[in-house]
Amino acid sequence: MLGGLATLVMLGVGLFWWQGRAEVERKAPPASSAPPTAPAALPLATMGNAEGPALPEADEISREQRRFGRYDRDHDSRVSRNEMLSTRADAFRKLDKDGNNLLTFEEWAVATVDKFGHADADRDQYLSKQEFRTTAPPPIKPKPKCICEKPKKAEMKKLDAKKALKKAEKHQEEPLALPSA
């Protein structure tokens, strides 16, 4: 009885699988009846003195122009108060004066609005490029270089020679014993 039940289950699964494949094939696009076309001839490797079009010239923009472009979201050549506020999320942690990692949005917004107010010299609620330049962060100081002593080339050669000698000693075969007479 268990064998008959297993047979019925397998027949049912097979039937659903067969119908699923038929459904997929029915929805497939019809085969193209156009005759296959011959591939186009490949161009010759020798083009003579032919030259392609000139490469486009890239405009050199300054660091300040890139920074202004990041703030000027609508690209109208001026930064609105909302544009300035929207990109100040990176400076959020710098505003935590007591170092407790707790800063309300209001505290952050007040500091940003104050910064905007100080930069907006003509009080037109927009920052021109000159006004925006005053909001630039101070330049980043380079990290100090390592002051530890580095081994000189001669010392490195000695170390490499010692390593090679140890390696040779480690892999050296034992001397052959001479047969006694």
C-alpha cells in the first residue's frame, strides 16, 4: 500500500513538472525563420596612417571647486541653507564638545546654521563661491613618518646571508659512511 501511495505521489509530481515545462515552452518567443546571415568581414590590421578622433579635454578643477560642487546639489552655482545642512552629516561627530557621543539634532542644526550665518556675509540666504570658501575645513596635517631605525643595506645582506646559511645547514645531507675494510 505504501508503494502504491509513493507511485501516485511521483506521478503527480511528474505531471506538474511536465505541465510546467510545456508552459515555459509555450511562452518562449518563436524561433526566427530568417536565414542566418554571413558574418561581416573583419577589418584589416593595417590601417595605414589612419588616426582616431582626438581625446576629449578634461577640465582641471580645483579642490575648492570640487567641494563647492558637493554642496551645490541643484547645480545653480550657489549653496542654499538646506543644501548646506544636508551635507553636514559628516561633521556631526565633531560637534560633540563633551565627548559623550550624545548630541541632539537641534544642537547640530544650531551649529550648522551659525556656520552658515557667519559665512553669508551679504545675508541673502545663499552662499556665493567666495562666501562658501570661508567654510572650508582647515588643511589636514600630514601624519608623522616613522622615526624608527631601519637596517642599512649592508646589514640586510648579512641577515640574508645568515638565513641562507641556516637553511643550507638544515637541508644538508649527512656525510656518507665509508665502508670499513
